[in-house]
Amino acid sequence: MPEAARPAHSILIADSDVLVRGALADYLRDCGYRVVEAASGDEVITLFEQGAISFEAVLIDAELAGTRNAFELRVWLRQHQPDMSVMLAGNVESAARMAGHLCDEGPHLSRPYDPQAVVAHIKRLIARARS
């Protein structure tokens, strides 16, 4: 992809599995995205509280480690960054178990990640946010 045609969007990947997170981050970087990685919900909150980087989208594994589970983190992000796209990834069983009463929707993506599906979903979310 030519440099001028590459998207300049920043994406945060929050996944406790370094191998999964790293592989997806590398793929998204190859697609031209600026990617920041976090291994826990606590790291995500720290990144947002520091405010050094603005993200267009955050991808959160449903089984993310941290003091808040992925769905509690999603609620926190919606409260603090209401215009940002938040994607949840996981399997149905873990999502149903963890979501409980916290949100009205389950995961948007399934693991293991299909990198092209992640990019397509990010593009749809960013386009929808801009319209």
C-alpha cells in the first residue's frame, strides 16, 4: 500500500495474550495503523488517563486481565471516551459469563482473530463515527 494511501488512525489492542496481541498488532501496523498494545485493563486506563495518545478504536479481549473485566472496562471507556469505537473480542461462552448485567451486546469479533475481519470492522466503525 503506498505511504500516502495508508490510514493514519490509532488503534489500541488490549489482550493479555502477548502472542495473539503481537501478531494482530504487527498485521495492523503493516496495514498502516498506529498501534499501541496493552496487556491489562489497568494499562488501558493508565494510557487514557495520561492522555498522550488519542485512539479512534480500542479492541478488547473479553478475557482481559486487570482489576476490571473487559465489560467493565468497556463501560469505563464509554463514559470517558463516548465517541471512540470499542470492539470486544471473545467466544460466546466467556462473553456471556463476563458480561452479566454490564452491557447490552456481546463480542463484535471472535478469537482467534481473522486479521482482515478486524481491519474491515475498524474501517466500518471509523466511517460510522464520522458520518
